[in-house]
Amino acid sequence: MSAQHRGPDCDLLGDAMKALVVSGHLVVLGLLGYLVEHQPPQYQPLTAASAPDTDLGAESL
């Protein structure tokens, strides 16, 4: 009896798992990017909360 070589073994389950993991990572990254871009403003910027620039030294002269 001679053994026949039928070509490279196809690992269909491994390929499907790789595709599932890669697509899952892409979905998570996409959702995180979407949430970062569309988050409501929670805090006012420091420049908006600061006092306006006034020259207090000129009034006392």
C-alpha cells in the first residue's frame, strides 16, 4: 500500500476562528471610535471657565 498525498491540510475551523477574532476586534475598535466621537460634553473647557482678561493695574493708577 502506498500513501497518497492529498495536498495541504485545510484547517477550516482555524480559519473561521481567525476571521471571527479579527472581525470582533474591528467591531470593538469601531464602536470605541464611535463612542469617543459622539460622547456628550461633560465638562466645560478650562478656557471657558476662566475669567476674562482685564487690565486691573490700569484702573488703580
